[in-house]
Amino acid sequence: MSQPAYLVIREGTKWSDVFRLIPGQSVTVGRAPTCQIVLKDERCSRNHVEVFVSSGQWTLRDLDSRNGTVVGDQMVHGDYTLKPGDIIRIGRTHLVFVHKLSDAFTSSGGGSSVVRRAAAAAATVAPPLPPSAMDDDSNVLSAPEPTTITHRRVKTKYLAPGEDESSGISRMGRAAAMLCRLAFELAKAPDLAAMADQALGGLAEGTQTDAGAVLLFPPNHQGEPRGDDLELIASRSATKHRYHRVSNFLASTVMREGEAVLARNVFDDSTLGSRDSQGEILATSVICAPIRRGADVFGLIHLYSTDQAIVPDPEDLEFTLAVADTVAVAVENLRRRQELAENLTRVRTENVELRERLGIRSDIIGRSAAIRQVTDEIGRAAATNSTVLIRGESGVGKELVARGVHFNSPRRDNVFVCLNCAALSADLLASELFGHERGAFTGATERKIGKFEAAHKGTLMLDEIGEMSPGLQAKFLRVLEGHPFERVGGSKPVKVDVRVIAATNRNLEQDVADGHFRRDLYFRLRVIEIVVPALRKRQEDIPMLADYFLQKFNAETGRKLRGFTPEAKEQLLKYLWPGNVRELKNVIERAVVLCRGQEIGAEDLLLTKLATAGDTEIPAAGPDTFAPVSLDDVERRHIFNTLNHTGWNKSKTAAILGIERSTLDRKIRRYQLDDASSG
């Protein structure tokens, strides 16, 4: 029985593997992945040779390979009996056949080892492996090679025009290096004109032309590309003649068909515009290349030669087309950069205008004592970093007060973020406040930054804070205390610097007593409290507000209404405004839009009969009809009458009374009301 043997494999300049040959097993060598030894050599056939035991000897069989197999200096045809030390050459790959690995890497009598001889046969400079790198019982060759720095260079020569180029470099190689340098310069161009000049400079150096130009469409060009729509961005001429523009016919043809063209012996001025005003021939050869990016055509590059001794060839056409494609990328990047700059300028301008407008509206309009007190409280609160609780009925302008606090505070240069807690469910509110990680819940396809993170270094206003669920109140309280939080579905702590302003129209004290609002959160929010009065409690401000909204909607609609009739002014003052300033604004807007006269009359004012949220209208009673009763009796009678008025529609009754449906249910139980009750 034949003894085990090894094939030490060298591919190219590196030793890559050792394969152990086992008697009784046939081994195939080739490019096919099904071979036991796979060689990545284009000169190796898919199934190149087979190694097997025959008559007790290891035998190599060539499998009709395309480029043949060489053992030593002998071309193998058919079978070949292998001897220890044989070097098998398949393409650029060498396989050394040995019975013992020690025979491959040791030498006696000063002779070289088999592996060293194989390396010499491969004419490589790769160092042979030491015997310690081999293991007789391993199929893998560990082939560490020391790292050697062979060259050092600070700057690449390909981006340094003017360096000497070897005469052995092909024209294509020089063009590629030139194109590389040109693309680098185009990317640094600050505007289209500079970019076009850079491109023409590279084309003058890389093509056999003496004049040319870069022509582009305007940024918002629509329709079929036409030559007469092109704008000249930059041109050059190395002759006594100035640049002569490309004809509309040729430009339109090149851009429509999307192909660069090289035309010679151009004499027809009617098609190519090749003569000057005196009829002298200007162009003997012309190159036109479209500047395109996908399906978008930005313009074209037009080059021509006026010297019959300088004739561009197809290589010049190739180079011009490459430059045109590079210019297209530069044009797209410059236009995007310009668009971003314009958008940024517009946003900054809008931001300034918005802040100016907010500054006007944040100074709550009015001269009453109640408004002067609110203004003073805004100034005192703005100077601190304390939490502010703003209270008042719906529509009184709690958000304007919050903005006033923010824009008069040291945080004025940072963001102001507002979130209505009543508009979202508990889970969505948690996601909006604290953000969520991708996959936190169904539909969470991306990470989302919450309002707390978005308001970092700024102010976060939470409107309708009383609607926040008890579970979320606990997490919200920890953040108010300065603790970090985690996004929904996340584990990484997030810490932010945010000033919180809360607003509510609810009776938080009653909610605390009823267990709907956390007591500790109530005290944490109520560091500074600002109470915004209802509009009916500052009637002297109504005329000023009405005039302000009249001028505002006059400007927006283009109308020129002069003011209000005496009857309209009286109606505005008598009305209790259950919707407060928001209702007044909407009433004036409707009146401005629908008014048919020059002044707004009482008939133009659409007023409701809803009860106010904080007051109950009780008809004045004369001395003969007055009967003292408790407040509970008044409330019981009023609720009962309102329920009867709505046909015991509790939702509608709660809306009229300005209370929550749950509060109405409690009061019905408290007063033991039903549709059989008496007044």
C-alpha cells in the first residue's frame, strides 16, 4: 500500500495551502468548485488533473486540460507517475509533491529544498516558509509574511498636474490621470462659471482643439432640449477668433439623441455655424458631447479646431464624453448645493419673520389691569429656569403666554416645542414625548426622536397637561426632576436640558383630590403659576382686540373695511365670549369675509348661546322674587334644566356646561338626578 503524500500549493507569488493525499482517495484539481483542490487561475481548466494511487504509486493524470500540465520540464499527456520532489505546474500555480513535509523545507549537503526550487521556478520574490510553519497532520499551511514598506509618498502624482510623465505611459493612461485630476478640481469649484472654466482648461490640455464652450440649460428648464435654450456658461479660444456658438441644429440633435459626435471638414455655416461674419472658415472639426445625468440633460460641451494641422480624433471624443459625464455630476452637486443654500436662506428669513410676528402676538393685546399683571408675571418667569404652570379657560391665549416666557428668556435662541397632551392616546403620547426605537411597536419602522430631545436647550410646552395618564405622569415627573429617560423600546438613557411649561384649563386641585392627577407632579409643575383671565373679565380689551383682528384679516383678504357699526360694538361688549379670544378671532374673520358693506354690522357677527365655562348666567331677580338658596341648589337646578334642554344628551350637556362628561356623571349621581326629578 502506498504511503501518504502531500501537495504543497503555491498560487502566483504566495504559498496558499498544503493538501494531504490519502491512499485510496482520488483528488481532482481545477477551477470547478466541485474539485478537491480549487485553483483560481484563468489558465486552469475546470477539471484539470487527477491524482490517485495506481499499482502502489501516486499517479497524475491530465484530464484533457486546455493549456496542459507540466511536471518539471515535461508536458504530461495521459498518466504520469509522481516522484518525491516533482513540481507540477498548472498555469501560474505550482504544486510540489512530497511524501514528508520535512523533505519540502529542509536541504542536505547545501542543496536547496524542494519548495525553494519551486519558488525559483515561479520566478517570484516571495520568501519560502520555514519548517515551523508546517504541520504533518494539518491540511492547512500557515503562511505569515512580514510586512515591508516598499514606497512612501505624501501626495499622489495623479492629482498634481505638471509632474513629469513617463514616455512609456499610454495615451489612455495619461487621459485617465488627467480625468482624475479634473474631477477632483471640478468637485471643489464654488460655482458653475468656475466649474466650466476648469472643465475647458482640462479639455484644452487633453484634446486636439483650440476653442470651445460649456453651455447649460437654466435650472428650471422644461420641455424638449433645444439648442436655442442653452445659456453660455464659459467659453475659450486660443485663436484670433472669438468662440463661435454651436448651431441650434447640431446642439438639439446631440441632446435629443444623447450621443457625442465628432464631425470633420465642417464648412456649412447653415448647420454648424462654422464661418465668421467675413465668411472665413472657423471650424474644420467639431466635437459635441451632451452633459447628462441619467435621463436628465443639463447641456453640452462644444469643442472645435480651426487649424487644419490640429485634428481631433476618436480618442479626443472619448475624453470629451468622459469630461461631460464628470461635469454633469458637478453641475448636479452645485445646483443641489445652491438649492440647499437658497432653502436655508429662505428658512432663516421665514424664521426671522415668524419671530417678529410671534413677538407681536406674544405681547398679549390689551391694556386692562388683568393683562398688565399677566405681562409682569411673564417677565418675572422668563428670567428664571423654573417650571411654569399656565391656567385659564380654552382660547384665552395660554400658548401665547408660553411663547412670551420663552422668547424673553435666555433660551430665546433655541427651539420652542409645543405638544397637546389631549390629542393623543397614552401610548402615542409617550412616543411623542420620549421617542421610540425601531421595532418598539407595530409601525415603528425607524427610530424617532421625542419632543424632549427635540427641545434640548430650549422650551417644551405641554398643553392640556391634565389629560396625561397617571402612568405617564410618573415617568414625566422623573424627567422633570432631572433624571434621564429611555425611548420607548430602548435601553440607552437619554438626558436633556429642557424648560417645561405646562398649561391646563382643568381644575387640577379637584383632579388631585379625585386621584386623577399625581399630587407630587402637581406641586412640581406649580413652581410659577400664571392665570390668564377670560375675555369677559377684561371687557375693556375687546375693542382693541377686535380692531387688531379686523386689520389682520383686511390685509389677508385684501378687503378695506373701515370698522364696526355702533350696534356691532355694543354687541361685542355685551357678549360673554365663552370661547374667549379664539372665538373673537374667528367671529371677526367670518365677518370680514362675508360682510357686504363698508363696516361690520351686528348682523355680520355670528354669536352663540353657549354658556361660559366658568360662569353661570342667572337672571337678575328683583327684591320681590328673590329667594335665598345654596350654591348646590343653584348648580343642581341649572344642571337639571340643561339636561332637560338637551333631551338628556349628556355629551351635549357637558359641552354647554363647559365640564367633562365624567364630571357631569359625578354631579348627576351626587344630586341624584334623573329624568323624573323635579326642579
